[in-house]
Amino acid sequence: MSPEVLRSLGWGLVSASAHAAVLGCLVLAIRSGLRRHLSPNWRLALGAVVLARLAWPWEFASAVSLFNVTASLMPPLNAWSVPIQAWSVILVIWIVGVAFRASLVLRDGFRVRRWVDRSGSVDPLGTRLWDEVLREGPRRLQRIPIRESSEVSGPCVVGLLRPCLLLPPGMAGQLSEPEIRLVLLHEAAHLRRWDTILNGLLEVVHAVHWFNPVVGRVLRRWREDREEACDLHALSSPLVDRVQYGRVLLKCLELAPSGPPAAAALGWRGDEANAPESLVHRFEAIARFRPGRRTWLAGGCTLLAVVLLGLTDSEPLPPRRVWLLRPGATLGLPPGWFGNRIA
């Protein structure tokens, strides 16, 4: 691999991840401060801006860019600031990390596939209620199977290309018919929102940027907001009472077996999925839920501000590939440009 390609790959990866980390810190702060004023969907949109920054192909200089501040605090760096030998070592370490992270994802995928293969049929009540819930949604969901597995501690949607709903054994005997329907409404919301596909994309992002703790934290918060969004989607259904919904959630937690919970199918690690802080936030969101509540003004203004701050670049903006040029190559640029910008 030529030195130019090594520098291009290394600098592109590091600079994109660094910009996303700065933007991620801002989004996490906004998410924490405005949590009560932003719906889960708006918080998910803020997280999507951070993910977009990782692969943002355009460069727009702006006086309001967040990176005007960071550029003034950091020393001038470019691809030539790091020796080519160091770039080789960095990329080898990165590839090893990506391979390790990908192996964990594949292992979980095979494990989930075994869950489905070993699962059994659900009782007629669960099948009937699942058919009724899916009938209210788009046609693409009406053939999603429902199965029973002793390897899951709670209801969960599994599978990337062929999704399936897995229930713990005996759930129909421990919950009433209205309670089971509430549980199924939540799981159907994951399917309606394409969460299985989105989770696959999140795993790819996490594998590529495994070294960035801020990106990992943004992804964890994304998954928390996704659960809240599905809760509110279920609560939006007619004749669903938020008090009853909260009680069903508590009951499902009580019915879960003790010990380390199984890895969840949507990418939740068991300890993260059942983290007390996440559950408290879910119950708070359920308690605050009001039908017809609108948060578009606060959410839209916040999202617009984050886009303007995070998807623009600092001024003045150099040519896109000028950091790859060797000293002395001017391409017709004004005299002294390299001395001021790169040296």
C-alpha cells in the first residue's frame, strides 16, 4: 500500500472520529440537559447527526461551526504530522480491533440463530394476540413469527434479515391477556421502526470506531432512547393506559430469572439493558406521557442548531486533499499558503 493511501486512510479515520467525538460530547450534554423537553425521537435524531459526522463527505465552512473553537485550542495537525511508520502501526492496530469487534458480533448472531432454532411454539393465546397486533401495522410485518425460548429472560425481537419474536416460557400463564397485548405492542414497535436493521448499522459503526469511547457512549444512549420511543409508540395505541403499561413493565422485570441476563437480540448487552438508570428514565417517560403532546418546536430548533454547529467546518477551509501534498507542491496556491496552513 502506497504511503499516500496509508496517510489518507489513517487521517480520514482519525479526523472523522475526532470530529464525531467533539460533536458527541455536545449532543450528550444537550440530551442530558433537555431530556424532559425532547421526545425520544428527537434525541435519536441528535444521535443520528453524530453518526452522520463520521461519514460526512461535504465540507462547508461556517462562522458558527463548533470546530472553530476546537481548532483554536488544538495545535495545527495534518496527515504529515505523523510518520508513515506510525500510520502503518496505527492502521494495523485498528484492523485488529475491527476484526475482534466483528467476531463478537458474529458470535452473538450465531447465538441468536441457535435460540430461534431451539425455540418452540407459543400457546394459542400468544399467537392470536400477536396476529392481532401485527394486523394493525404494515403488511410486511404480518408474517413475523412468534416463538418461545428458555434462553431469553424477557420478550425480544431477534434476527436481522428474518426477524422473529421470542418469548420466555410460560409468559401467557403469568400475565393477563391485556398485559400480554401491551408487551406485544412494544415489540411490534421495534419492527415498525426497522430497529433490527438499524441495530446492524450501529454495530458496523461501533466496529469501525471501536477505539472511540464517545461514539460508544452515543450508541448506548441511542439504544436507551429507542426503548423509550417504543414505549411511547405502544402508549399511543387506543385504550392503552400508561399506569397499566408501567405496571406491566415492572411485572416483566419481576418475572425475569435471577442471574446474568441473556444477551438481548437488538444489541443490548444484558447488564446495559437492565441498567437501573435506563429503567428509571423509561418509567419517568411513561409517567410524563400525554397523548397529543408536541415537542416539535424544542426538538426542531435543537436539531437545527446541532446540525449548523456539527456538520459544518471551521473557517478558513483548506482544499479537501491539500494535507496529502508533500511540502513544495503548490498547485497554483498563493505564495506562503503552505507555510501558514500546513507547516
